[in-house]
Amino acid sequence: MQIEALSTLIQSRRTINPPLYKGGDISDSIVENILQNAIWAPTHRKSQPWRFSVVKGGALVGLADYMADYYTTNTPSENFSEIALQKNKQNILNSSCIIAIGVEYSPEGFLPEWEETACVAMAVQNMWLSCTAAGLGSYWGSSKPTLNAGEYVGFNSDTKCLGFFYIGIPKDDIPAPVSVRKPMDEVVIWNNKG
């Protein structure tokens, strides 16, 4: 791939939230391709700490119910919002696929947790770029219910859930992105004086 094509892909990546999905299924082969690209992220000492759990089809209804139940059970009555309850459910139901994102940290002292978390974040960036290339919308959400969904989605007790990666088919009338980045001279220091 030429650097120009890669730059275009990276710069066209954007967050597309589940309310902007129109429903519909995406093939397992596309999801497999997204995950295959994820596991090619850099990983220190080849620890490969990422773990994923795919939720599709009818299982999305069960996950939406889990999200609603978790919110209802764990939200004090003075903070409860029917709108938030419905949003938790609808974000799942609007999606074509949810990939729960997990990390399994190395034994204590082998690698710092921040490095393992960074590896997972790089895997998610690969997923995001893959969704962009496939014309799909995607969003990484880490609400309290998602962070506590590890057991529900099948992660073992050694895997910490870092949220859900929502994937969906974008609606046709999504507004143009408003994505501004700081100029290079505000974020880059060049040390090339010798």
C-alpha cells in the first residue's frame, strides 16, 4: 500500500455512533477480516493480550437486555433516566455486530499493564481502520455496563473487559465529519540539531 492511500484511510476514519446505524447484518467473513487485522497490532514480547467476543444476530437482543438490566439494577433511583435506559438497549439493537474488547494481562512483573492496554488499543485502531475500509460505522464505548459485561460475553476471570466495539451499516444521510486536529507545530518537537 502506498503512503498516500494509507494516509487517506487513516484521515477518513471517524467515530460513527450506533444511532447513525440503519440495522442490517454484516457477514461473518467481514467480521473475521476485521478481527484478523486486529491481531496484527504491535505487541511487546508477543504477549498478544487482546481478547474478543463477537455478538451478532439474535444474541444482540440478549445483550441489549443485559445492558438494560445492568443499568436498572445499578443506577440509584435519583439518577435513573428512562432515556439512558433506552439508549443502552437501542445502541445494541441498532448495531450489526458488537465485539467485546478484553485484555488479559501478563503475569505480574512480566510486562506493565499500560503496555498491554496500549497493545489492545492498537488492535482496536486496526479494527476501526478495517471498518472504515469496509464502509462500516464503528464506535468504542466503555460505559459502566460494558466494562462489567466480561462474564456475560464469555470472558474468563483473567480477562478484563475494556468496553464494546459497536459496528453497523451507516445511514445514508450522515452529516459530514467535523474533525479538527491541532497543527503539527503544536504537538511535535523536532530534535534534529546535531
